[in-house]
Amino acid sequence: MSELMSDPMSGGPRVLHVAAEIFPWVKTGGLGDVMAALPPALAAQGVDVRVIVPGFTALLDALPLTDSVRLRTPFSSERVRIGLAPLPGSAVKAYLVDYPAFYDRPGGPYQAPDGGEWGDNHRRFALLCWAAAALAQGADPNWRPQIVQCHDWHAGLTPAYMRAANAGVPSIFTVHNLAYQGYFGAGAFADLALPPEMFSVEGIEYYGGLSFIKAGLYYASRLTTVSPTYAREIQTPAFGMNIDGLLRTRTGVLTGILNGVDPAIWSPENDALLPRRYGVEAVEDGKAAAKQALRQRFGLGDMGDGPLFGAITRLTWQKGFDIMLQALPGLVDQGGSFVLLGSGDRGLEDGFRAVAQAYPGRVSAEIGYDEALAHLITAGSDSILVPSRFEPCGLTQLYALRYGSLPVVRQTGGLADTVVDANSVTLADDSATGFAFDGETPDALIGSVQRAATLYRADPSAWRRVQRNAMRRDFSWAAAARQYGALYRDLLNARD
Ligand code: ADP
């Protein structure tokens, strides 16, 4: 029995997670939240877990390194330092790939301040992947992973580097969003220091160029994504983003595991960002205080007896807020008010500024990114709108459920797996937690908005019951961690 096989779970398997983001230092969306919450949840269940992320300035400034290794790379960058830092408040340690020429830049993790992608992103994330593969080969004499779990395209080359080096360690590739694929022209291949034969249809070649996500999907031992429904959807042409063919060939190793909610950050009982904290028993007072704060912040007028709808979102095609713009007159007709916090597509940003002017006191939008305001909207809205065209898991509706702000969602991906539509059956058996619609049309969305507004206005006690159901649903990271733990066991046992 080799060392890697020895009694995998009793000492806890050593698992390395590879990703580009980790909240609170680097976050552009749900991935950052997941990387902050999943590793500690795994550690709590006995997994010996570490993460590796690019050494972005915000991380290197915040986290003192306790140890480091220097590695010679096959790239023109030649040498890199990989520092080790304990993550505050958890048993998890993070490796930071310290290479300032790549990671010490203004702007976001992927984009320059003008919003354009960095031209050398293939090299920036290849270095992350190569460093993770080096750890899989024992680059840190004190800790060698038994499994490497890679998150989204930024980590996608890791299984390719591991395969090229015969690392002898299994890998998992986790899809958080198949729409972002890390596609680069064929000329980028020369910068990756991979064996030439990997530039092939049976490899990382993709429509004449190369794709980081394809590398992950092709070379990883197992694949996961962040909800069971999305795991099925991405194997179809409608949701498969042109890579469903490959996913169908890997159907036997692909599973969906739902994300969870980090209660230290997202629970109305503990949330220091709210004017008044609340639990399931004091919902009305807590939500009224948050709603009042929202009214002031957004300059909302008298809302009558209609509900306040809220949204917190990246403004991209995926999220369906172009449909929302068309649906807004209908929402106002239903007596609803609406606040939005979001940023992204310039046309959508302008569109929401314009409707806010068209409906003063009823519709308001803040264009930007604001963590504290996201909490206030989640708590102070009666209902959170998530009309996504596709949604791998979705966190905003999970937060909305916790805060008793009944989500209105499109029936897709993780939204379908987490929100139970209120109808005569689910209202009667107390399983309803929100409102769901099918299709991509403003009318379909308005239909659900109307059902929400009617229940809110006409049957307050039924609304309260649905709120209680929603707040009591358990989307814990512990549940997700148990499923990943089972997958790790399975992977290690498969190698006996
Ligand atoms: P995605 O990762 O596709 O953006 P998720 O629903 O999985 O969608 O996660 C979105 C996360 O980003 C949530 O934590 C949400 O609160 C946050 N978020 C999105 N847009 C904003 C914003 N403009 N300001 C603050 N937080 C935001």
C-alpha cells in the first residue's frame, strides 16, 4: 500500500483546492464566497484541506506568510515563490503564488481598470495551475495533496500539468459557471510549457484555439458542478455552451453538489450590517427596520401595501436583467417597488438608471458593487428577483431564503433545486419557499411577480408561513462538505 492509499479518511485526506478568488480579499462573484466557506467546512469534517490562489496584492498585504518554497518554473518567469499563510479564523492554510509581475496590478483579478481582460491572462493563470501541479508532485516537503480540486477555468490547466508530469494524484474539476471558458488563440499554447501532443481535440484544443475549461473537463479524474439540475443541463445543447458533447462523454464521472450559505456572514441573526438583527420569530421588526433604511438610501416614497422587490447582481446576459427591464412597468402596475444593486453591462446599467428616472420613488438603482448594501437589500426587500437565463447554483436566492425575502426565480439550475414554488399544493403542505417561472419572457416573469404581489397583499399570514419555511430550509456548507467528503473517499478507494 502506498503512502497515498493509507487509511484515507482517518487522518483526513489531504486535499488542495485551486482557485482565483477567495472572499473577502478577492471576489467577483459566487466563486469567492465558495472558496471562503467550503474549505473550512471540509476541515470541520476532518479533511486536511489547503487552498492555492494567485498572490494578489490584497492577499499578500493581509496575510503574513509563515513559510515558503521557491520553485524553478518552465516559463519565461523562471522562478516563483509559493508562500504559505494561515487563513484567519479557520484551520485552513493558503498557498499564495507570489509573482508580482502577474498579480500586483490595479483593477480586478481578470481585468484592467478599463474593464478589458488582461492580455496575458493565459500566462497568469497557467502559473497558478502549474504551481498547484507542482504541489501535487511534492514541491512542499511538508505537505503533499492526495487529491487536487480545481475550480473554474482559471484552475483548468492544473489536471493537464498533473497529467503531463504523471503526478499520480487524482483531480476533480468543479464547474461554477460553464459560460466562462478561458479561451485563447492557438498562439498562446507556446507560452504554457505543455507537451505539444496536448494541443489536440483529445486535449486542450478547442475550435482552433485552446480552452482552459476544456483542459479541466478533459483531464480531471472527476467532474462536479454546483447543483444537480445544472449537472444535467450542461450536458444538453441548450446549456452546454458548445462543450456539452465532451460533457456527455464524461457523464459517468459528473455529479452536482449544491453550494451552501456561510452563516457567519449571511444570517439575519448574526448580521452586523443590518439596523436590527432578526430570527425566524422576529422577522417583521427586523425586516421593517431594514426596509426603512433602504427607503432612505434609495429615496423610495410611499409603497402602499405592495411588496418591495430587490435584486443584487452582475448585469450580464446570464442574469436576465434585460428581461427584468421589460418587466418593470408590469411590476409597478402590480403595486410593487423595486431596488437594484448591480454593475456590468453598460447598456443595462444605463437602462436601470433610465427606469429609475421614469418611476421616481418606486424604482431605484445603485450601479456599483457594495457588500454592505447587498446585505441591506437582502434583508429589507420582501422578495428578491433572480430571473437568470441559466444559474449554476446561485447564492443570492439562498441568502434571500435565509432572510425571509421570498425569491422569484427562473426554474433553472440551482434556482430550480433550491426554491419551491408557492402553489395550492405547496402552500397547503408548507413546503413553498418562493415563486418560480419557466421561460425567458417578461410575461413569464411578470406572472410570478404578480403571484408574489397578490399573496403579499391578500394573505399576509400565508406570506409569513412561506417566510418561515424559507428561513428554516437548511442549505449548510456542512451538507455540501459531506458530499465532497464522500467523493474524496470514493476517489481514493477507486485507486486501491
Ligand atoms: P455569480 O457568481 O454568477 O455572480 P451568485 O449568485 O452565485 O452569482 O453569487 C453572487 C455573489 O456576488 C453574491 O454574494 C452577491 O451578493 C454578490 N454580488 C453580486 N453583485 C453584487 C454587487 N453589485 N454588490 C455586492 N455584491 C454583489
